[in-house]
Amino acid sequence: MPEMYFDERRPDGLTQRCYSPSTIVQDYFTPGAEYELTEFVEPSRTAFAALTGADGSPR
């Protein structure tokens, strides 16, 4: 499974480099787009669930 890194910019202006063991995040987020917190949380949970399975264990 291909891995990827992406940058997350927070409301306070800080940027954090994040790691995903899969490119699944590309299916849920658009590069350069800005999301309100509530718009960010649900796709994050959905992407994580797709990556790990319903019980949180790696697929």
C-alpha cells in the first residue's frame, strides 16, 4: 500500500506534517482547500475507518 505525507495547517497558523500509511486521505480531502473544524472532523473519521476497519485495527 503506498504511503503519503501531507501538511495540516491549523487555525492558529501552525502547520504539522502528517503521515498516512495509505493514499486514502486523497479520497476525502482536496489539496489547498480550507475546512472548518466540523467539515474536517467527519471526513477524517471516515478516512480513518476506511483505512483501519470498523474496530480500529489495521486492514
